[in-house]
Amino acid sequence: MYVESAMSGSSRMASVGKPIELAPGLELPGFSMAFDPNEEIFGEEEPTDFVYKVISGAVRTTRLLSDGRRQIGAFYMPGDVFGLERGETHRFSAEAIAPSEVALVRRSALERAAERDGAAARKLWALTSHELEDLQDHMLLMGRKNAAERVGSFLLKLARRGASGVIELPMSRGDIADHLGLTLETVSRTLSQMARDQSISLPSARRVVLRNPGALLAA
Amino acid sequence: MYVESAMSGSSRMASVGKPIELAPGLELPGFSMAFDPNEEIFGEEEPTDFVYKVISGAVRTTRLLSDGRRQIGAFYMPGDVFGLERGETHRFSAEAIAPSEVALVRRSALERAAERDGAAARKLWALTSHELEDLQDHMLLMGRKNAAERVGSFLLKLARRGASGVIELPMSRGDIADHLGLTLETVSRTLSQMARDQSISLPSARRVVLRNPGALLAA
DNA sequence: CGAGCGTTTGAACAGCGTCAAAACAAGTGG
DNA sequence: CCACTTGTTTTGACGCTGTTCAAACGCTCG
């Protein structure tokens, strides 16, 4: 969808002018919207009019090759900011994975804040920088790790944000596969194998408990 | 090597206090150094005291897994800035590929400039942002493209910067492989195949001429 | 001319992908 | 409450792409 056209009169806008905290100490006026699973939040090539933050639910950013092959750039969980780009148009599309509430801040508001306030500018740079660091880790994963190492690294990364030892997976096997550069069958097989090895347990398909995190470690 | 310790009295410092143009309209005082092929410019975990710019030659940034598997993050050609990170220590090491001259600018000088001048801060953000975009393309390449598509994309990207149709490769097959997530044998075989198909010609191992760029295109 | 790398090529192998089917979970309507 | 539908996950059998191991080739530079 294209937000500009959906904005006026949409019943899905939860509120307007609410302060949104994009980073610690960086609050800007914005509003929030609700999205259903698989609903597009913004599309590739659309203008970068907004910056987004996940309030609840989960979001994926995706990129497609002309023949349909898909790469998921990242998953965003509550508190994460996404869609911050310097160019005029998005290079990824973003979709809700689960029912999600997403906060939107106008890019123009952001730019004015960065103009006025050096500290705000630095915080925005930090957001981009952090995304870059994540991607650098991911590049090593995709370039040089095997299937078990990829899935293991993915689980460990998820575990790091969730405080408890139980990981709730909002995304499907196919989403994980398209994020890790594998097929959904390989992801499923790898998880089954890890469960057989007692490295994890799988109380249900979307729930993982780490039993032996060390066994998932690669480098 | 660790520059701080090598700086005083080094005969390799070509000059001091020279103005270095990190981005169009962003000049900062710095100095330049010469590096031999395979010589380390900075190491993983070293403090991020400098930002670097290739004057001549070529540079690679690399990351290692504990068992020696290597991922090359990017190749930097004359005019490119590298080593700009927000954290206190580098997440990659950098080595010269060919005999190279590299300009160094103190990070502290950079930070003072960004503090004073909003435009300078924005240019630094743009550098990080551009690196992020490159990496996003690379992620799609590594996650979803086959060997021929990876090598093809790599050649097309190199061709885009060199104005002429002839590409000079400063890096080895092994370097290309570690950048694309392949083995050096696969890179070599793929290039040979492309030459057989008349998509390229290989006047020498380190020189590629694009004969049919369209055939290299993937998506 | 010979030594030492880097590159090319070959043959066998393995990891992951593809295709297919069955099992499972969740929601819907009778 | 159960039968049915739909989408997701698991599992199996097989094949291909890219890796591994190995040898030959060809630059480049003493």
C-alpha cells in the first residue's frame, strides 16, 4: 500500500500527533497504524516519506528478483526502527508478519530535527550504523556458514533479545529460509536435527527452547 | 599493524597535514601512507582511530571465522572511503591488495567537524548509508543467486565504475571467491565458461572484457 | 632458466535443493 | 462436537550445483 493515499480518513490510524521514541532521547511526533499478517507496509520503489517503528507484532523487509526469488533483509520486533533510508525511494518492501501495530514518523520531521539538533542527527546515524553492523554479520553468515550454522546463529540472535530461554517465532519456515539463504525444507530439517541432538527442543513449530546453546555456535 | 605505534618516525608517512577530501565538499586534514600487497592497514578489534581513503591501488576488508573461513566485505578502489565505523573498535580488518597509497584522517577530527557543521555530519551519514545499500545488494546476491549470477553481478559492478569496457582485476580468484561466497575454483570455472560463451573475453587472468553484458545480468 | 605463486582443469563427492506426499494445526460451518 | 478446508510443517527420495582434492599449466621475477 501507499500510505499517503491511505491516510486521510482511514479508520486504521489509531492516533495522530502522538510522540514516538525513535531512539533513546529522540522523540518525534507521529501516529500509528495496524496491519494484518502479510499486509504490505511499504513497497519497493515507493517514496521514503516515513520512518517506522514496530510497536507490537513483527515485520519483515523483503527484496525480490524478477523470477520471484526472495531475500528477507531483516526481521523487526517491537521497539525496532525500520524504513530509514537516505534515498528518495525504498529499496525493500516491508510487510507485517503477525498482526502488528506500527508507528510512523514523517521523514521531513526527522530531517528538521537533525538539522536543528546535532545529537538527534547522531542518533539517526547510529541507527543506520547499527543496521550496517547487523548486515555485516549476516554477510558472513550467508557467505561462509553451512545450514546448521546459519540456523544456529539465527536462533542465538533471537534468543539474545528475548530475555527468557524460550523463543517465539512469529515468522514461517519459508521466511526464515529466505532470510538465511536456504530453502524452507532445509530449515525444517535442520531444526528437527537440532531437536534430535538435544541442542534445542520444539514444543511447537513456532516455539524453540535452547537446551545447549553452545552446540549452535559457529565461530 | 597498529598505526598509532607505527606513526612516529615512520618513513612510510608520505606527508602530514595534507587536506583529504572524504566526500564532495568535506575536506579534513590528514596524511597518507604506502602499503605493500597483503599488508594489513588495520586489524579486527583495533581501535577506530582513523578513517581511510584509497588514493591509489586497492584495498579489501575481511572477516574471519575461527576455523579460517574468510569473508571479504568489500573491495575499495581509488576515491573510496573505508574504515568508517561508529563503534570503538573495527569489526573487519583491512589489507592492501596491490601496492597502495592510503590517506588517513583522525576520527577525532571527523567528529569535531560533524559537531560544528551539520552538512559535514550529513555527508558522513551518507557514506555509511551508501555502504549499507551496497551491502543490501550483496546480501541478495549471496542469499539467492547462483555462481554465474554472482560472478556476473560482480563484473557488472566493477564495469560500472571503470569507464572503459576493460576491467582490471587487482584481486585474486581467491579474493573474489571470499567476497562472493564461493570457492576460487568455482570462480575460475565460471569465468572460463563465460569466455567460452562469448559473454566475456579474458586477455589475461587479471583482465576482463565484457562482450555481452546482458548475458551476465541476473534480475 | 628455474622457483614460486596464481590459475586452470579434472574427477569424485557431498550438501543442499527439488519434487512429492504425508502429517499437523487452526479455523469454518454443519 | 465433528467433518472439512486451507495453509504450514515435516519427512522422504533423488539429483544438481558447487566443493574438495589433486594435478598440470603459465606468469613473473630473481
